[in-house]
Amino acid sequence: MGDKSNARAQSIRALMQIERNNSYSNLVVNEFLKKHDFSKEDKGLFTKIVYGVIANKSFLLWVLKKYVKRPHKQQAWLKYTLMTSLYQIAFLDNVPDYAVVNEGVNFVKRYNYKKVSFVNAVLRNIVREKDEFFKVPTDDFLQYLSIRYSYPIWIVEEFSKVVSTNEQLESLLVAMNSSHKTTIRVNTLKNSKQDLLTNLREKGIDVATVDKCEDALVFNTSTPLQRIEELKSGKCFVQSLGSILVGEIANPKPKDVVLDMCAAPGTKTTHLAQLMNNVGKIYACDVHKHRVNLIKESCIQADAQIVEAIHLDSTKANSYFTKKFDLVLLDAPCSGLGVIANKPDIKWNKKKDDLKSITKLQTDLISNGIKLLKSKGTLIYSTCTLTKSENEDIVNAAIKKDNSISLKSERRILPDKENTDGFYIAEIQKK
């Protein structure tokens, strides 16, 4: 049950399920890991294949076109047998090619014995010609990047607007196809950073501090998160570096009155509470009622006692609140293109037209947030995306519209530079 052939077979089944049910890959991966008795090595292989095939989907199909007519139209079991096999041959150096071919053929036998010789021939041709895979035409460089690194061309074009050179663009796309080290945020309401470091290291967990991010720790090796009792007890939270920096740049003070406009699931909210040392008041809002419950649960887990969770559409926040705030955090809904490394499905689920409705919502939210600031108050606008239309353009339009505010600072966090998710954080101050 725990051998590599099983991990390979289950990766095909997982990909078929993701496509059939239009499911989120991380949910299906977690479901399969719980359901199957994989060894530690096989868990890694299974996870790497599933996410790797999704992240490199269009490149794999581009290569397969040389061997199979209309590969994207093949039956799911055949398509994913070929795609998982090709992914292993092309990208996994520690997996023998003969084993990949044998297991691909064995899987096909369970579905259609008549296809065995066809699959065997295709995979053997792929092995013979694998040095040719990456020879993608470069005459149109953006198109080359789109094929080679498996991004819809519109995403490549959007990212090209935020870097200066082709080399920087390629570096960014490579980084966003690679997983990052897991970071956690120390919850100083329940333990000190040093105590948490000591406790984790005593358990044999390789964890380190992070330069220029006070509340962050990073795992240097892959660590099963379910083993870490401190996560369950709220002494720390899994949180990306960019997300932690949002709170640190906001830097709320004890006794501040704070509005978190789009707060669920509450990870950033609880960080604000710890930075305020549980002194002051935070109003944490979300438009979805069931997600308000997530905020409440996070606050209980973190011992964040100054938070009031509210079911509210924050585009109407200016009508709901009569008070003004020292700090408004707008962690805005966005395309999520900065977190592709952890959620590769985003590449294929988001469309360029989605940006129109997203930016309209972001504009409405920031307008409401600005109206709720006290004099000298600060609004933090953050997203986990990199597009200018969702970031600088939103902030600049708001400042142009309202001469009572100014841009104090802004920061774009690029995955290839800081080994974390892509983020944008702007600090806007009321005069």
C-alpha cells in the first residue's frame, strides 16, 4: 500500500478527481494523504507529482502534442497517466525513467488493455527524446515564458509590468513554480519567541529566526504540521512572511481603535491584537457569516481578547460605523496571483476579466476605509497579488480622489527575492 507505484497511481486518481469535481487541489491532496497509508517518502512523491503536474500543466500538454493528438481532449485516466509520467521524467531526477514507464503502463492496464502498447510506445519515445523537452522557441519571449513555465499569457503580461528586465521576469516565474519554506508567526500573547524556539528545537524541529521580521520563524526542513502541538494550542500560527509583515508595518499601538475590514479567517486580526498586547479595540468584519465564526475561533485560540467579530459587508462600513479609527487594515480580496506557489490551481482558475470586478470591489473598499480614518490615522492596503491594477493603481486612484490622504510607504514582496508569497503593502496616512 505504501510503495512508490501506489503513490504514482494515487496521484493520477487525485488529478482525475480534481478535474472531475473542479476541486481545490490542496483539499484533494489532504484527503488522499489521510485516506492512504503512504510512507513519508511516498507522501512526498505523491504531493510533488500532483502539485507539479498542475503547476506545469500547459508545458506538459505542449510537449505531449508531439506524441499524442489533442492530449488535452484524451480521457482523464489516459491524459493524467501521460502527464504524471512526463512530469516525473522531465522534472524528478531521483525517479528512474524505467520505473515511471512501467508504472504508467501498469496503471493503464486497469482501464483499457488495448491502450497498453500505445502508452508504452509514447513513454519510451519521451524517455529517448527528453533532452529536447525544454527547447521552446524564444523568438517571442513572453510566449516562451508562458509555455516553458506554464502560465497563461495574460499572467505573464501582468507580471512583466512589475519588473524591469526579462531576466527578472523569468526569475519571478521560476520562483512561483517552486514551493517556499513554511513560516510561522509567534503568538506573544501565549509565549515568547525564545521559549517557542527552544521548545521546537528540543523536539528536533529545525527552525530559525527571520531577518527583518520580528514575529516570524521559518522551518528549514519539511515538518509535518500536525506534529506541532504549539500550533494547536495557539502559541504560533502558520502564516506567510508577507502576511506577517502586514501587521508589522501596520504597527498598531495599545489603546488604538482598529478596523479590520476583510478579516476572515482572523490570522492578521490576532496578530494586530498581540502587537497591541490585548489593550485597545479591534472590530473584525467579514461579508460571509460562516467566516465570521472563523474569526471568533482564531481569536479564542490566540487569546485575542480585544476583538469584536462582525458580520458586515465592508463596502458599507462607512454607514455602519459612527466612530473613526486610528488604524484601518484593508487586506483586500484579490486575484491571489502572489500565492501561486502554494495554490497552483490559481493559474488556471483565474481569468483576466476577473480583474475588472475585483478592482471595482477594491476601489469601493478603500474608499470606505479612508472615510473611517481619524486625523493622522493610517490605512494599510494589502493584497497577496502582484498586478499593478490591483495594487498601485488602486492606491494612486484613491490618493488622487482624496487630497486628505497621502502615501507614507509601499512595498512589493517578490517571491524570488524573499522566498515567500508575493504581496503588496501600502501605508496611507490621513492628514
